Amino acid sequence: MVVVDQSGEIVLVNVQAEKQFGYRRDELLGQKVKSIIPEGFAERLIADAARSTVDALAQAHGHGD
């Protein structure tokens, strides 16, 4: 699992991600997700994360479905 913020910076990495990508956690944290995920795909992940955050906030305030 790799978690990125809305700017595409890696903020959380689990052990499986370290094994999968071949980097230690301290090497990945703070890096742009584009450094480990192909371009194009990374942008979709960031957009999905941003949309999910907006949807979650809307639901929390009673404006979502």
C-alpha cells in the first residue's frame, strides 16, 4: 500500500510496497508517486484521491448521496 497526498507526494508506505518497489520506506516518503508508478496512472490515482476526499467531506456534511 502506498498512500499519497493531493499533490502526489508519498505519505505512507507499508512493508509490501517496500518489497514490491525495492525501496525502503525512508527512501519513498516525501517522494512523488510518479517516481515509482508509470506516468498517466499516477495522475489518475491522485485525481481519484482528490475526488474521494471531496466526496467524503460532502457526505460528512450531509451533501453527498
